[in-house]
Amino acid sequence: MPAPLSTTCPQCGHSLEEGMKQESTYSSNPAANAFGNDIPTLRIQQEDVPRMEAEVERLSALIRSLHEERTRLLRKINCVQATTRRLPPEILSIIFQLIRPPIDFSSRQTLAELPDDLTLRRETYNQEEDLQLDLGAVCHQWRQYAWSTPQLWTSISVEVFETVAENNAAILDLYFQNARTLPMTVELDMRAQLYKLPDSEDVEKRSKVFSRLESIRNTVFITNAHKIQRLILLGLPLEWSTCVGPNLNSCQDLALLWPISYTQEAEYDLAGLSQLPSLRRIAFRYLSASVAIPSSVTVIAVQLVSIYQCFVLLTTCPNLLEFKLSLSTHNDSSIPPTNLGERVVISRLQKLDWYLCENPWNIAFLRRSVNFNEFNDAGERVMIDILTNLPSSITSLGFVYSLGPAVITAMRMMGRSIAAFQAPDMTDFRIRNGVISNTEGPKVLASLHTLILACGRQAEVTFKLLFEMLEAFHTATKHWRRAPFKLVILRQTGQTDELDAESEKKATELMNSGFDLEIVWDWERRVKLSSFEDGV
């Protein structure tokens, strides 16, 4: 037999019958109620409020507990049903690393390639760069694996802008924490914030802006500075210039890139650069401030920097191995260093990429080797100015991916008299058609013995011009040349390494007259023209 129904609540103990009796008592005597006899009843109800509030709190806690239990059970169900549940954590971690490798900043557009429109914000942002955050949102298990794989968190690009500063500071903290002890690559894009900053005279307003950015500055340059191995700063503000200092004691690669329209970088305090003990590579864009580079630096890349500063950097970095100038300042009128006429030996330098500008002394220091990369559109007159001003001590010259009018002009010039190209009647037409007088005097690049050339569609014409050039070299230098002339040909896909009959005839004539020539195909297959047999 079923148990009798109870009118008492098992949770709070409230009795429905008692409530009905109180209500009946309260409403049975309207006259008494009207004259205030309900005061005892109201007092009872007011004294009951704390008990009911406590019950509400208890029920709320119970609801939260039930929700947590529900979430736990659903998570367990998802884990059991997941197709990846059979994969060991190590395998899943490797999969995560394959689908989200570190950011390749070398192939990524930066300020150096972008227009100087400071109003743009994060136009190069790639959502895949934060893929690990999406992985962590799939399920609890994936989040644990992603958060415990430090290789996923070693590179990050963040915009420094006051409206998103707190959020980006939190993301930076997460990356630094999850990367653990692995070295970090950090890019801070501050261009848009630089554009929005008040004038430097308005100290109070600028101070307010930087107070909102303090969380990012503290995270990157103080708390986690020792973890950064590579740091890219796009548009560093004046107030943060002193942050580049000894705290970055593990930084090996530093890039300081400013937009052209920014003029305050000359006021920067970059004295801390000399206190970076691990620095190996440094890049500047649009730098006019004087800087002291630590002696540990071996690679320098600059853009929109004066020729004078380039010479200072070249001659004051004792361990320099590579130097690249990709673009000099417009209308560069800087004066040459006082020691330009002296002999300066950069003993360790292995690679020099130099930008040819209008400055009259920008190539005056060249002595041994020059390579022209992608030199396609220069006219005859430009090539005349370059080759006639190169020192006669140059022994190696390269045209890589540069076949065209400029290269043909160079072939018609090399080995011929410099004075012939400086004559008033020397026109582009005469050069183009090989109408060049045999003038006595110093020859163009008389000491040259290595020519690097990327052959293209004009290969047949080029071989004809090449052997005419070699004949000119032989005529000009046959009494003193000792080293063999090496011709390095970089072929395009599908191009053969066979010389045509006319070229072989020319080569035989050169050989019989005592000219020692070696052709190298793609730095691998060698043909010695003294016998036309394959070399080693």
C-alpha cells in the first residue's frame, strides 16, 4: 500500500497545512486585520527571510555542483567517443606541431615590404598563427595536449594597440608560460599605435596611452625578456627605446623597422644595443640615429640607411660575416668617411649585398667581387656609369637572373677601353650595335677572371657576345694574365649545356692562342675548353 502523501517539504521543512492555517487565520477576521492585528503575522514572515535566503544560497550551490558534474560527464562521454582517443598523447602532440609549425617570419610580409600606410592595422594577420588556441577549444583532452606541447608556443606576432592591449598581454603571457624553457620569437607590430600617438610635446596624453600599454611592455621586456631569442619590432615608439637592453640577454636576432614617415627615431636612446651579449644578427630600416653594435654581431641587414652609416657599420664590426644594403636613403648626400681613401680590410666578411644609388662614392670601396641580382631594366647609360667606375681590382662579377639590355651592354664593355665609353660621341645606339673604338688605355674590369651568368632565352646571342668579350680580355691581358678565366653558367630548366659549333670554333681559337678558359655549369659540371672534356 503506497505511503500517505506528505504536506511537508523534505528540503526546507515547510508545511503546507501550517501555511494554509496561517492564511485562513489572516483572512478570517477582516476587521481585525484592518485595525492592525496582523503585526504578529508580519513579524513571523520577516523573521523567516534569513532562513529563506540561506535556502536560496544552498540551492544555488547545489545547481552549480550539478552543472559541474554534468559537464564532467559530458566531457568523459566526448573523450570516450572521440576518434583520437586511441592515439597516445605523444602522437597527438606531433600532429599538432605538423599542422601548426612556428611562424616563418623570413617569408612573411613585414614593414620592409609593405607600404608606409600607418593607418593599416594587422593587414598581414594570419589566423592560422593562433591555431593552437582553436585546438584547445575542441575538447578538454586536446586542450591539455596543446597546452603541454611547448613547441606550439615558440613564435607569436602581436599588435600593440591600446584598445586590445590587455587581451594581447594575456595572450603573450599564455605563450611565454606554455613555451616553458624553449626560446621564443616575438614580433610586436606597433605601427598603427605609432600613428595614433599624440605629439611628443603632449607628455600627459602620451603618458596615458603608454600606461594602457604597460602590461605588454612589462610582459615582453621585463618578465619574459630572457626567453626571447628573436625580436622583431615594427615601429618602436620613442618611450620604449630604452627597453632594448641587457634584459634581452638571450636575444640573437633583432630587427628594428620604422616607417619612412616617422621622424623621431633620430632621438632614440639605443645605447642598450651594445649590452646584448648574445646578439648575432641585427636589421634596421630607416635609421638615422647613431648606434653602437656589439662585437658579437656577424650579420647586418639595413634598408633606407645612409651610405655613410653603412660604411661605419662595415668598418666597426670586427666579426662581420654578411652585410646587406637593400635600399639606401633617397637623395643620399652624406659625405664619405675620412678613411675612404685608405685601405680598410674587413677580414671576416664573406657576403656583401650592396644597393647602387646616386651617391657618387657608394661603390668606391669595392675591390674584388660584385654580383648584380635581378638587374633587368637598367639602360645602357646606367651600366656604363657603373662599370666605368668600378675599380680595376674587381676579379669576380655576377649577373644572376639579370639577362637583358644591361647584361648585353656589360658584355660589350668588359675588356674594352674605359676611355671609349667616356667619349662624347659614345651613344646608346653605338654600344647596342657594337660600334666601339679600340682606344688605348685602361680596360673595363681588366683583372676579371670569374663571370657568373644566368642564361635565359637569349642564350645563343649571349654565347656570341661572351666569346667576343673573352677575345677582348685575351687581347688586353695576354701578356700578364696568369689565372684561368672561369665562366659560371646558371641554366634555366630544360636548357642544355652544349656549345654550338660557332662557340666551339671561337673557343678553339682562344685555346690555340694561349687563353685558359673553364666553363662551369650550375657550379657542378665543368668543361675545360682546352680539350672539351668533362671535368670533375
